[in-house]
Amino acid sequence: MDARQNLLRVSVAALTLSAAGFATWQASEGFTATAVIPTRGDVPTIGHGSTRYEDGTPVRLSDAPITRERAQQLARNLHSEEEARFKASLPGVSLYPGEYDLYLDFVGQYGIGNWRTSSMRRHLLAGEYVRACQALPAWRFQNGRDCRLPQNWGPKGCKGVWTRQQKRHADCMAMQ
């Protein structure tokens, strides 16, 4: 990477999730007015993949339906909480805004606990941006299933987990 490109990276502390990043999240998660279990072995979600409400209460299958507006509000509020944790996990790291959105999207899908122990985070802390991108496809499992395998793509399967990681990887590498 040349020195000019490195100047485009911004301190994580100064970045925020972009409107495009939030729109990508919404599109990836889709919308359900009622609580559902999106893939076998997953927890109930509602709206745009929210697994809990602002007060920490987990989503239950018996919860009342919500509107698209409530789904967006819920997703924004929960993303704000996760974003603060994400920023704190990367002290002194600079990222391109697109990288920031991409890794925050990962946190939204896999959770901050998985992020904190991930090799992606370790590589970013070490300034190894390409290696962080290359670690993305390893996150292809859901409930013990390898989501890149076609036998796991049926109803309530996890093909989306794999295709989402492939897109993240391609987008990440394109920024390097």
C-alpha cells in the first residue's frame, strides 16, 4: 500500500457508521414484522435482525409485531450501543470508512464477544489490514454447520452466512 492511501484511513474514534453502512445492514438482514428464528439453531430476531430490545430484553417468538419504523429505530439504537463497544476494542487503529462499516456489520451479525476474540481484531491492532480481510471467510459457521457447504443451504439453512462473508471479504480486499 502506498503512503497516500494510508492517509485516507481515519482514527476509529472519529468514525461513525455511514448511512450506506446502515442501509447495507438493513438489506442484509431483511425485515420481519414478527419474531422469527432465521436459521436453525439461531435465536429469535425481529425487524432487521434485532435479537433484543433497548432495555436488554431478548426477543421472543410471542412478541407483538412491529412496524418498519420501529424496526429501524430498534436497529439504530442497538447499533449505537455496539458501535461504542466496537470503537473501544480498537484503540489507536485507523480504518477507511468502508472498512469501519464492514467490520461493524460483522459485529452486528456475530456479536462483540466474537469480535473481541477474532483474528481480524488482532490483525487490525497490529496494522495488518490485508490479513484482517483474509480472516473474514473463516467466519462461515452457524450452529456447528459449515455454511459454505451446499448441504447446509436448504430451508432454515445458512447459505446467507457464507455469501455475506464472501461479500465482506471481497469488499475488504478491494479497499486494500
